[in-house]
Amino acid sequence: MITYDDIIAASLTGPTPYEWEPGGCLKMVNHYHPFSIKPIEFQTIYDYIIAHGLRRGFEIGTGVGISALAASLAMRETGGRMITFDSYIEESHNHYLAYTELSDVYDKSADAYRGLEYISRVFGLETVLSQQIGRSPEGVAPTVRAQYGVDKLDYVMIDAEHTDAGLTRDLEAVRPFLAENHAIFIHDAHCFTPELVAEARWFPECMLPHGWNLAVIERFNSSPSSHQLSDVNHPHAA
Ligand SMILES: C[S@@+](CC[C@H](N)C(=O)[O-])C[C@H]1O[C@@H](n2cnc3c(N)ncnc32)[C@H](O)[C@@H]1O
């Protein structure tokens, strides 16, 4: 498994160098925000996708690109594809809540876009990972349809606007596209009103001093063989 030091080292020769932020995430050297997921969350996402054989991923909130990288590395093993989606508003406003009343959508010149494009090439993920630009909720449906046609999503990651209204919008936006068997990961789940994430299962290994950070809403209804559920020896099994 690649480490965050490997990612930093790879980024140094690209357009957007990354560095550790003091809380243990990665960030771009030239921006205070956004922050990435943490290494234990990276590993948890990677392990979960492989254990469940997930193959059609969609993420709202590319940010630094690290959760998309974890999912893409796993999807390379499962034979899947990963789409990550962002409006790049956070790096422009440089604060994770500064933009809640705004709806700017930036473009491929965003530092985070260019950084992930480079890192994805370094790790050989060009055929697995697609970076899309747009704003949730309005950009989600056209993006998912354009990328997947009628195929449904079995992995969703939401790490965008950290407000109840934002999460509600993101959940509604992806709902029509969910496969019967699917997992919706929610990052920074402690930021939301508990009722909103009542169905979610939290990952104890990802617990932080200020809360429980990574959670998943899972639906695995059909027989294990139909979605390669291999939880028997899996440390994250419910
Ligand atoms: C905390 S970062 C995601 C970090 C990412 N998971 C990682 O590991 O690097 C949140 C991102 O969500 C994006 N975002 C926030 N609201 C959005 C919206 N409504 N639509 C699209 N992207 C949004 C921000 O621009 C920001 O880049």
C-alpha cells in the first residue's frame, strides 16, 4: 500500500506539491484548505472496497484527491471505476465553511485538480479514475449519467459541504443512482445532526479525539455471491 510520504514525494515533481498538515491529513502546500482524509481512513476505504468487491464509485468532494486515490487503488484491484467530482470552491475560498451560501464552480486550472491528475498518472490510475468538475446537487445527475449510463453506483463517498443541508442535498442527489447493493461513505460524520446519520455504521479504528470521523450507510440485500461480500475475516464487518 502506498503511504502518505509516497504521495508527498510523488507530488513534489508535479504542479501541486502536498505536505502533511499538523492534524495528520494531507494538504496542498499553497492552500490552507482543503484537508484530506487521514491514513487510517485511506486504509479503511481501500480494504472495504476490496472486501465487498465494489466496482462503480462516485465521490462528491475530491478535495486534495486522497480519498479518490484510496478508492481508485482499490477499484484497480476489483476491476472497477472511480469518478470523483468537485467544484473546487474550497481551495478558492480557503475555508471549509466559507462558501456555504455560494455556488461557484471552477475549472481544470484548480490546483487540486491538476495535483490529482498528476498523482493519478504517477500511480498508473488513468484508466480507473476520472475527475469531473461540477457542483452538487445539480451537477450530480448529469455527471453520473454521462459516466455510467444506466449502470448504478455501489460505492459513494460524500466529503463536501459539512452542513446538514449540504449532506441532505448530496444524499438526495445520489439516491436515484444507487445499486441495490451499495455503500455510502460519509466523512466527518460527527459534523452532522445525529438523526441525519442515524443509519450509518461508524468505523471505530477511525475515531478521533473530537468525534467519530468515518461512517458508512450499507445496503447489502442480495446473496453474498452477487456482490462478493467477503466479510467473514474482515475487520470492518458489521
Ligand atoms: C474536505 S474536501 C474533500 C477532501 C477529500 N476527501 C480528500 O481526501 O482529499 C471537500 C471538498 O468538497 C468540495 N465541495 C464542497 N461543496 C461542494 C459541492 N456542493 N459540490 C461539489 N464539491 C463541493 C470542496 O470544494 C472541497 O474540495
